Amino acid sequence: MAEIASASACAAKKNAPVQSIARAYLDFAIANQGLWRMLFEHQLALGELVLSWYMQETQQVFAVLFKVLRELDKQHSDAEVQLAAQALMKSVQGIANAKPNPASH
């Protein structure tokens, strides 16, 4: 996740920051398919809590996107921009998860 946050922060400095962040996220998923599947396909046992380090690193990725969206959208509240950032990241995750798994063919 730290790699995604770092790539996202670099991408955010480009001319099309939202698209660049999404592309960096997808590029990471493609280049690290095993890690990607481990991160997003792992199911916690009932009652098991998500590790705090994982939550912190996930928040770093959202923070980069939130900052970019906040700069682009001055009229909506922070809560609305946060919701938009989460929806966008979940959409990109869905796209990355929808790509065919070469091992399954």
C-alpha cells in the first residue's frame, strides 16, 4: 500500500491528477497481481479486526486522492469530497479486480 500511496502522490503532480492516480493504482495491480489478490481477496475471520498498519496505509492512498479532489472541487463539503474519493478508489479497485487472472485461463 505504501507503494500505491507513493505512486499516487507522484501521479497527483501531473496535469491530469485524478486519471494519473487511477492509472498508477491500476499499474500497481497489474505489476503485482499476487499481492493485489492477497490484499483484496483475503477474507477476515468473523470477529477478526483489520490490522492498524493496513488501515493507516490505506488512508494514505485515500488522503492523496482526497487532496486532489478537494483542490478541484471547492463547492462541496469535505464529507462529500471524501465520499467521492472513496467511491472513485473503490471503482478503480473494481476495475482492477475485473481484469482476467492469467492463472485462471
